[in-house]
Amino acid sequence: MMRSYCYATYINDDRRNKIVNIHSPIPRHDKTNFILLQSNLCKACWTCIEVCPNGVIGKVDVLFGWHRHARIDFAEQCKGCKKCVITCPNQAIIYTYVPTKKQPE
């Protein structure tokens, strides 16, 4: 049985703006527990890959350089150090971690 992944995508045209769900058999590699990588903003400078101490971020480089951007390869290894967020010149990586408060007993 093939697993399907659902993504919300914003569609903008002259007649209407709407959010549609797109189902894909391929999982997205764009986030960890700490960061969100927006591949549409990535300019493939690879500085995030160079500074990541845990090797979380990898490359997509296909079709003779026509399709290039960073991607999350090992999400479980991300420790939230923010080095990739700080070094990205295009703000393609966003720090999304929000700590939860413990309830007093």
C-alpha cells in the first residue's frame, strides 16, 4: 500500500484565490521540529549546508542545474542551533520552534 501525503498549496489566479490540497506519494523534505525550509526562496548558494553541524540539510540539483534548491535530508538530527537560519541570505529558512510551558502541578 502506497502512503499519500497531503499538502496545502495557495493558488492565485485572476478569478479567485484559494487553497487546494495536493496529494503526492512522495513526502516533502522541508521541515524539522525547529526549522522550515522554503525551497521556492532558495537560490542554491549552499551556505546552509556548509554551516550545519549535523548534516541535516542536503541538495536538490537535477535537470542540468535547472532545478536547484536545499532540502531537509535528516530532520531528526536537527538540534535547533539556528546556524542555517542566520546564514541564509535569502531568508529561505525560518526558525519555527515554540517551546511549550510545563503546567504546574
